[in-house]
Amino acid sequence: MFDTALFEERLKNFTPEPLVPVEATPPSETHTVQEDATTIDLTKVNYLNFLNNDEIKKACEDVIREYGVGTCGPPVFYGTTDLHLKLEQSLSEFLQMGSNTALTYSYGLVAISSSIAAFCKEEDFIFADERANAAIEQGLITSRSTVVRFGHNDPNDLRKKAAKNGNKSKKYLIVEGISWTTGKVCRLPEFLEVAEEFHMRIFLDESHSLGVLGANGRGVIEHYNLDPNRVDMVIATFEGAVGSVGGFATGPDYTTIERLRLSSKGFLFSASLPSFLVKAVLKGIELIGDKPKRFAKLAQSVHQFLQECGFDVVSDPEAPFKLIRCESVDLEGQVHHYCRDKGVYFIHNESGLVLNLNIKLLEEPERLQRVFDVLKEASNVFL
């Protein structure tokens, strides 16, 4: 027989040991590169410095106290909160796509790949850049559509390829606002002309252009002052300028988003984005302000400086990250190690040397000058 009094006594006296000793508890945030007065991190994607924003952190903390950490379910069951609905409304309005024409995903790469696969089927044709990013590539694989490649950011080559496949019933064009692999800004007006001539639906990935291109940070559509209604769907991750996790899809046609809501597997079968990360995006959109204009000045000045140093700058002046190359991979490695030893950290991969800019460098000119000094020294030594 259950002894209630004994149970209550034992429960009252129960004092378990902590799983981790209090004095050994690690900090809540970890950093690959510990920045200090002489160490500068250009490896992290944090264009508008929202990852370090105390206002966003406090807003997220408040949400955790009210909503908890995870939603514990997919959006269509019990994973949607009022914050998710508010974010979808905010995104569609911010990108001038109408009202309630957005969908949020819990993982950025899936937002892109699953949105593509929800529309493009085996009998369809997809025209894709030869340097398309990994998320788009996964969407192409999942769709099982026939993929026609065109030269990188080359609308003229697209026109040639489209003319050869002009009789196909369903055709899609997928481009990136700023290429993940090269930092080239999409020649969107020319691509739109080809897409409209050959009756293609156009999907635009704004992952690295959102928040940094255009006077208000609305991306490459605003950058060229184009009508958003000419693009069928905008897809992107939140992991660029916005400073959160996850991604979204939006478009001017309400039925486009409803189709994703019913058939996008990455949306249907994934737990929804935690509410505090939703709040981070909402707060980030609220705080963008004039940051895109200021960031544009930083991007242009760094681009010009790198060219003056003699580096081969592959990325465009407007790009939020700078891709530079040297004569050989070995030489790139030497430049990378030299700068790292001097306290300036950036990425060395198969594409070259990648420097992710942070608007904070404008607010701390001595640190920007430190970056310039180290890169100038490296160019004098190795170029």
C-alpha cells in the first residue's frame, strides 16, 4: 500500500547532486575565436552584429520565460504560436509581398531545398546556375526534375539554354541574390527578362542579400528597384544578416505559400522554429533601420582596399563577404596563416579566402584599421 506520509518525507529530504558542478558551469555562449583588443573574428556570419545585440538577447530571454525553449511539434499540429504568425506577417510586409504570404522553417537549408522540391517535379525543367549553393543543389536532387545549367550569373547563357528547351510545359528558374560561393550580385533585371520571355517561374534565394542590399535591406529586388510581384517566390535563411536560425519562403501570390503549407516536407515534418528564435528575427527586422546604408559603405571600402593591396577580389563590391584569391592555394594558405598569427581570423576554403564583414568595424575604426594593416602587411610579404 502506498504510504503518502513516507513519500512526502523522502521527497522533502531529497537533495540531488547537480549534474554539473556550479563552479564548472560553462558560459551560455561559446565562440570559435575569442575576440579581444588584438584579435578580430571575420569567420562568423554576423553582418549587422545582431548576434551581439543585448536588446535582442533580452527579448529572447523574455520569450523563453513565457513560452519555454522548444515548441515540441510541427507547425500544422501544435508547433505554431502567435509569434510565428506575427513573424510571417512581418516578413511578407517587410518584403512588400502583401499580407500573410510567408512561411517559416526551423532550418535554413531546408527552407530553400524543401520549397524547391514542393513545386518542381520529375516532369519539370529547372534552370539553375552552375555555381548554385548547397541548399539549392539539395532541392534539385530531391525534386528529380531535369536540371539545365547555365553559366554563373550569366543571363545571356540562360537565354541560349532556354531557347533550346523552350517547348517544355513547366519551367523554373532559380537564382541567388548574392551567390553563396562567389559573392556575385545577381543580374536580376536581365534574368527576369529571360524568365518572362520563356514563361518561367522564378525563385530567388535572398539569404546573403537580405538585410544588406537595398536602402531598407529588402534584398536584391529593392537593390534594383524592381516590382516584387515579378518574382514568384523569395526563399532565404535567417542565418545571414538577421542573426537567428531557420528560414522562410514568401511570394506575392497567397496560393504559392498555401501550396508549401500543404506539401513542403521540411515544413510539415519538422518541429517548428523555437519561439525565442522567432522573436530574434522579429526584433532584428525592427532594428535594421539605416544599417544597410552604413553596411554598404563598409563593403565598398573593404573591397577597394583589397584591390589596392593587389588581391584578386572575386566578390562584388556590394557583397557582405569578400572572396579573394591568390595565384595558388599554397599562397592563399600562407596569407591565411600570416593573418591568423597576427590576430585577424578569416576562412580559407576551396573557393579562396573569405572575409565575413561586420558593421561593428565601422563603429570601432581602430579595429578596421587593424584589419587593413594586417592585410596590407600580408600583401607586401606574399604578393
